[in-house]
Amino acid sequence: MKVVLLCGGKGMSLWPISRDNLPKQFSKVIFEKSLFQRTIELVKELVSANDIFVIAPEEFKFFIKTQSVEVLKVSSVNHIVEKEPKGTLKAVSVGISYFIQNEVSEDETVLILNSDQVWKVSFDEFSNTISKVVLNIPFGKVVCLVSNKSKKLKDKVELYTSKGAMFGKFVRFNEKSRFSNLGVYISSLRGFRDIIQGAFSKSLETIVQEDVLDGVPFEEVISRRSEEVLVFNWDVEIVDIDSISDISDIIGCDRNGNFVSGDVLINSSSNVTAISTKRLVVVDGVRNLNVIETPDVVYVSSSKKGKSILEFLKGREELKSSVTEYRPWGSYTVIDKGENYQIKRITVNPGESLSLQLHYHRSEHWVVVKGTAKVTVDDKVIFLRENESTFIPKTVKHRLENPGKIPLEIIEIQIGDYISEDDIVRFSDIYGR
């Protein structure tokens, strides 16, 4: 079986949790592990890493590699590059086309699901249910899994499911109802190919290459070819996190309707969603509010707000990025900065390396706080351990590497008359930058 995770969106309606440079499926603001990682944990018992494929744009490749390795420990999952996210129909078509081009058997079972949902189900129950559904799929049919516990979709689900389905028995799709996407589809490679081509009377190759069907959801395929679709009604709850108001549905609220995460103290308040990532957040005597604290933004809004904040924030750097930036080798977080200095916490993943580079306008002081650093300064190579440091003068070639098995963390102090990321001259780089 091949597992396909759809991972192309950016979820900007969830700002400041989701940013342009850190989409919601990779964000760890809500949970210790990202939604993407939680999805991989669900499917890793079904198949090996070699059979997990992520459909996402090129810019997400390092998130996919780093975060999947954190979960799987041994290797990363496969990345099928989608040139530009343009709806779930295009994403699914890209994945199915990839398998056909790589001569995967037409009878191979394919499981497709989103990477940005929260499943209220145990790993064992998920694996057992998917396995039993796979064993009972009629030839050539596409099965969609639905839930009668979804708070958002309960009414719609009842429209196209009957009294329920036992294992191995499916309910026919009701053509009179509109299909509501829970993002879970199972069929053979042949089944997906045929239903897509039949729905639009176009070849799979045409759908992938042309723009005519951009933005079309995969549910449109289901509604057009309902005779080829079966529904499996699964008694679990799935939460689509499309806005901050959805967050309280993930774990639930206290008796006053409050949802809190992180270092939050709440008193005499009701219907409040409060999330802290770093600092103490105190909520006192209010109601119907969202309070989101991140290292660079404190966001307060009515829980019943209407219009999106995105247009209001147009032009602000915080809309695109946060104080943490992700790179092929790991990440860095800006701790403090001023007119002629900047302090960063840099994390280099095991086996990764920064480019051989120099800076014309700044010097750098590195202090190792965790792991072992391999440092190249001109032609000299040294190894630094915890609480050891080195100094990199201006205009001197240097490189930082992590030769160890655990993440390397250093504190970098930059001092100079120009502190900017474009003051970098690269001489060699394993990532081709």
C-alpha cells in the first residue's frame, strides 16, 4: 500500500500560529509535534517510510525531511514535488500520475489523507480500521471515510450515510447530498486514475499539465462519479483546524468554555482560547477572546470576529515569518537584535552542514550549548563541545557542521556595522544554494 499525504496549503487564516514561512501543518505552537508529524505517526504502523509520499511544493522539502526523521528516526518520507498548490484535485492527480510514471502496479492500494487534521483516535484503532477497509474494497471502487462525530460536518454526513456500516460493508454515495471533505480516500491506483479521468473526460496527464482545473477540490470528482464511490462511516471525530476558533475542538474546553495551552493562568473568564509559546499569559475577567502569544507577536481578538486580519496586516514582516527561520541544515531563532548586533540560537541537525562562507560586515562568536560542533576557520578545523567557544573575524571563510548523532545547538553573537542575511558569500554548499 502507498500512503499519500496532501501537504500543499499554508493555512494563513490561522495566523499567527501559521505563517508564510511556517505553514500550519508544520507549526508546533499547538502541540509538541506538528500536525504533519502527528499524521505520520498515524500511518507509520501501516507502511514503511519508503511507502509514504508527501505532495507539497519544493519550498517545503526541508520541513518534510526534518520533521519526518524526527518521527521515524531512521529515514525521511518521499516528497512528490507539486510546482504550485492549486487544489486537492491537482494534488491527487500529481500523486497518481507519479506512481503510474514510476510503473507502480495498477492494483496497488493507495490511501490519501490530509496532513493538517487532528484525529481523535488511537494509533491501533486507526491502523486496524484502515487495514480492514482495505481488505474489503470492491474492485474499482473509491471509498471515502466519513465521521458522524465531526461537529462541523455532522449534519452533512447524515445526508449521505445510512444507519451505519459494519467492517467490510459500505454505504453507497447519496447523489442528492453535497460531499463534505474529511480528506480520507482509499482505492487502487487504477480506481483513482479512472474516476479522475471519467469525471472530467480528460487524461490524467492533461489534468496535471493544464490550468483549467486549478482550484477544483477532489470532492468534485466524487460528486460527478458517485456511482463509483462507496462511503465508510467511522465513529471517530476529526477536527479540521481552519481558524483559531477550531482549536478548542481539539482537546476540549474546561467547564467555562476555556481552552489553554502553555504557560497560561486564567481567572474569572469564559469562552477564551489562550495559547502561550514562551511567556506567562494571564487572562483575567474577560470572555469570548482569543489570546495567542508567540515570541514576536501577541494577538488578541474576539472569538466571534468576522473579517480576516490578513488584509489589515499587509506589508508586515510578521505576516510572512516569525523569529525562527528554517533552513536545509536546521533552524535559527533570533533572541535579540540591535543597531549593530544580533544574537541567535542556531540548531544544526545531525549530519548537516552550513555552507562554507564569509561576511564582509560582521564578526561572529559561537558558544556551544549542546552537542559537538565541527568548525572550519580558513584552513583550520577544530571540534567544540558544550561550553566551548570560538571567534570568527570578518572576511574569514568559515563553516559549521554537526558530526554527531544529536542536534547541535549554539549561541551566535553577531557584531558589525551591517547585520543582515544578505551579507553572505558562499564558496561551497551541499544544498546547492
